[in-house]
Amino acid sequence: MFKHFLMTAWCLLLTAATCQAQVQGAEKFKQLYEELPTPNQYRNGSGAPGHEYWQQRADYNIKVEINDKNQSLTGEETITYHNNSPDELTYLWVQLDQNVRALGSDNQLTRSSRVGKEMDARQLKMNFHETFEGGFKIETVSDTRGTKMNYTINKTMMRIDLDKPLQSKAKMSFNIKWSYNINDGGKYGGRSGYEHFEEEDNYMYHIAQFYPRMCAYNDVDGWQNKQFLGRGEFTLSFGDFEVAITVPADHTVGATGELQNGKSVLTKEQLARFDEAKDADQPIFIITQDEATEIEKTKLETKKTWIFKATNVRDFAFCSSRKFIWDAQGVKFGDRTVMAMSYYPKEGNPLWEKYSTRVIVHTLKVYSKYTFDYPYPTAISTHANFTGMEYPMICFNYGRPRPDGTYSERLKYGMIGVIIHEVGHNYFPMIVNSDERQWTWMDEGLNTFCQYLTEVEWERDYPHRRGPAANIVDYMKGDKNGIVPIMTNSESILQFGNNAYGKPATALNILRETVMGRELFDHAFKEYANRWKFKHPTPADFFRTMEDASGVDLDWFWRGWFYSTDNVDIALDNVKWYRMNSRNGEAEMALQKKWDANNHDNISSIRNNKEKAVKQTVMEKYPELRDQYNDRDKYRVTEQQKKADEAYLGALNPAEKEYLDKAYNYYEMEFSNIGGLVMPIIVELKYTDGTSEVRYIPAEIWRFNAAKVSKVFVTEKEIKEVVLDPYSETADTDRDNNYFPARNEPSRFEMYINE
């Protein structure tokens, strides 16, 4: 009775565990209907823009001036806002991103801080005694007739109240005048600012977020007016820009767009060099290092105004200094020539003149191959040693050699990588214009993936920081208390680099190499880029397009990689080897003899027989007791068995006999999903003859049981070893359980020297 009760309880527990695993399997392969928004006329179920898709537009006419004596900027602008939505708008929201640096901003107040045992003056100032008066000083907001408009500033946002609603399909213009103090990028960080070269008392400016700019208004969120806290980047509408930049007359300016008044601000020689660069097969200097060294000594009091125009861009940025070396090279796209250009001080050499523009050229070619031809007329990399940041047609990049011109391997590849990355941001999110304030991964993750593809074509054995699956393992197996899903708002992400850059980039690489294959993935990824270039996609649009264009159900993949913190840890628990009885007695006995030769006798037999613990048996003492059974060879086939085998074989049809003749091996393998993240099962079968092959089982094998599955592999050869995920393509976090027979991955430890 008690035994029966225990058996019943065990069966119930086993049934419950099996049912739970089956429910989990169904849940992991559940479609994302509840997580994704319902398709509509604006965004359809395939992931493409709907037949009534719309987006707003904002055009800017801006005049700004840099004061090189007190490092401040003043400006005025006219914004023309086009309401292409079906809604009437009673107010407009404008971003005031510089207010993130205002004293008492939420960025400062919400920044965690501690008192260290030792703190230098800079740390004390940054953490407890901030005195830099950053932030916009709004002078006026007025309509085109000069009438003041009512506005309310809420930290990094400004609401402009309209006297009458802006109707659907209508547009309006208004003016803003402002100023702000430019931050020291080295001291205060941030995405823009200045660098001061004390020995020569020169400044180098990298200016962005310098003008009040329209918030995005769309069909998903309405106004995207979530406060800027410093991390979640920018959500903007496309428009045309005309920007006049007034700076000291000896400064050189690089900016978004095309220079309109080159004859007024450049010399004839510089213009000639620029024309030569259009058809060059390597970078051509517009301003050489020797020339820049002389220019930086001048410090002219007069001013020049540089005028740039940019069409269909979402933002504008520029750089300005008397220190700039400037080189350029044309890149052909059909009958168009794109100018790849670099601006950098002598302190950036020899690295910058050797690599920067060449990296731009390479990046434009590779990204265009996987997405669409680069549509803008210029692409600029400029040396800002305090940041790496992107804007349309221009990006700010670090990478400064030592004062003697030497540099480490790490610095070199760090600089090449950041230039690829920031130039690549022209595609994501400057053209494929996702909401960075909400979803960092949609620009950083997709761009990091493309950066990896570009690094691959730059140099074999490039020291990739992100992309290959093995590079994300340490993060994936970390403490889950410090990990959040990829689908987390930008301001709430933990381990920002791993979550927003590394994990999504790795996920896409796994999709390309393992789950979908390169052909299907590349087609779908290019389809997404082309559907949404110069538009505003959401995560749902990306997920749906990748499935729609490939014909591959990926909801399980998005759910696991993007909506959960599960990790990949699939274990190869057991391998059982089966052979079908061939009913060929001699062959079967020979095989049995071979198998037995690999087996030890049991310990009792060894001690009783080989070690003579039993000195003499009865049969040994009285041999006359022996009969026919004592002389039988256990590997001998009897006549009776031969007749039975012949009868069995004679009854088989040709198809059945083929299975026996082939002498297949049947290996039943058991796998368990320890990490929780379902993935394909990839096994390498290593045979006794020294050959091997890889078998691939799709992730859907887990759909009926997310905890344990078994699979039989049929081979003609005998297997010596089985390796799970042999090429480390799934980001498996524990490879010690990936082998049969079991073996451990090698690792190292160091002996501690007690000094």
C-alpha cells in the first residue's frame, strides 16, 4: 500500500513536470499578438507603411554665431512646421536638449553619486559642486509678424500654445531667438562641446543639439516629448535646412549638407583641390598639416559666415576650428559622387590622415550593399577626442595618438571601429528614422550589426568587439538582477553597451548565420531598410518585415532574445547507441565480441578468477562432470539459430532487407534546456574514421517541451564523439555540458605571488 502510494505520487510529479515543460514550450513559441500593436492603415501587418501612412515635416532656416572668446553660441531660427497628420494641433512641442546641462536639471538630480575615500577636484565639482551654467536662454518666440507667442518651458521641453489650431495638411512658421554657453567636452562630457588646447590657446568646436528643434509627432505616440535625461537620444522629423554659421575668419567649418558659398570662404587652391578629390582613388588634402599649423597661429579678429544647405535630413551639426587639417575623396554611386571628408587637428596624426577618410569610403560601400545606396552628398568624420556621436552627414569621433605620434593597437582599432559605427549611423537612425528616445537598440543594435559586417570586410581577423555569438556570453550568463530585456526604454537600461549594442547585434548575426541563413536574412534586412528609409519605423515594423520578407516565423526568437533575459544553455545529457540486429549470426557475434573486448569484467569476477581468490572450482576438481554445455563458445552460432535467421531473412521484402544490409547506427541523444532560451540544436558528429559532419535541428523542436527533448540521429559510420554547438554560434553560456563523452572546456588560472 505504501509502495503503491509512493509510485502514484512520483507519477503525478512526473506528469506535472512534463505538463509544465509542455506549457512552457507552447508559451515560448506563442505568437507576439499581445506584445505588438494591432496593424492599421498607417502600419500594416506585413511590417510595411500602410496605405494612409503619414509623417510630419519641419524645415529650418538658422543663423548662429560662435563667440570664440567666451565659448558661447547665439542663434535665431525660423521653423516651418508641416502638419501632415489627420489631426488638428492646438500646441506644438519643441526640444530644448541643452537644458540637460542646466543647473538643477533632472539629469543632475537623478544621477547616482557617492563620496569616495579619495576624490580629486574634478570629481568633487562634477558630483557635488557643479557651477557650469548650461542650458538654453530663450530670448523670444514669435510668429512671422513678430508677435510674441505664448510658451511654457518644462525642463528639456517647450510647449508653444497656438492662437488657433493648426489644421490637418496645413503649415505654419514661427521664430525663436536663443543663446547658450558651450560646454567643455573634456570636463563635462556630452555629445557636443569644445576642446581647449592650452599651450596655443586654441579651441576646437563640435556643435550639436544647438538649436531648439521640433519634437516628433506620430501615429504611435502622438508627441514624443519624453524628457531628455542624457541617455535616450533623439526623435526628430525630416526637413530641409539652410544654416548660416558665423565664426572667426581663420576657422574651417564642416557641417551637415553642402557648402553654398565656397568661393567666399575657401581659397582658389582649396577649391581646386576639392574638385580634384571628387575623382581621386585616395584622400586628397584640401588643407595640409603644414597649412593648418600656420593657420592656427593667426587668431584673426574678423569673421566669416559659412552657409550650408541640407535636404531631407532630420538634424544638423557642425564642427569649427582654425586647427583643422581637411582631406576628401569622392565615392561613386552610379552617376552621383559622394564626398567622404575628414577634419582633424595635427594632434590626431598620423592615425587620422592614414585611416579616417578611407574608413568612411569603405563604410559607405559596405552599408550600401546591405541596405541602400547612400543618398546624401557628403559624409564627414571629425576628430572630437571626448566623444563618438552621429548626425546626418557628419559624425564626431575619438582616437588621439600619444604626443610622440605612437599609438596602441587598441586605440587604432577603437578609432576605426568608432568611425565605422558613427558613419554607419547615417543609415540607422538618420535615414531609417527610429525613435531613439524610446528604443536605443533600433539604431545602436542594428548599426552595431552592420558595423560588424563592415569590419569583416576591412581586415581578416579584425578584433571585433561585438557581433560574434561568443562575445556576448559573459553578459548573457551574468546575474539576472543586473540585466533587463532589450525591449526596455532607453533611460531604464542596465549595462547599456551590452543591452543596446551587443546583444541585439549578436541576435541579428545569429539570425543571419544560424536561424535564417544569409540569403533569406540579407533579403529581409534590405527590405526593411528600403521600406523604412526616410520614414519612422517601430520595433513591430522591424519584427514583422523580417518575417514577411523571409517566410520564417521568428516570433519565438524575438520573444526570447528581445523580450526576456533568458540565456542559451543547452546540455547534451546522454547518448545511447543502437544497432539493428542484422540476423547474420556470424556478423552479430563478431560485433558482440568486439564490444565485449571494450568492457571490463565485474570486480567480483576479476578477484575470483584472475586474482585466484577462488583457488579451485568443483568443475576444475572433477572434470568428468563436464558435458556439452561446458564446452560451448558463447560467440558460436548454433544450427538452430542459423535456421531461425534464414527464415526471418527470407520473409523480408527488398525495402526491409535494405535496412539490415546498411547496418545503420541509431544514436538517441537527450538534450535539456537549462538557460531557458530556446535555440536550434546544432551537433557535430565525429566518427571513428576521423571524418565529421554537422547536423542542424530547428528551434521548433522545443515547441512541445521547453525543458527536455530527444532526437535520434542515423549514421552509417560509428560515432566517436558528439559536440553540441561546435562553432559557438548560439551564445551558449556553458560549454562544459556540450560534449559526449563528457569533457571540459580548457581555461586558465594564475598563481598568486605573495610579495
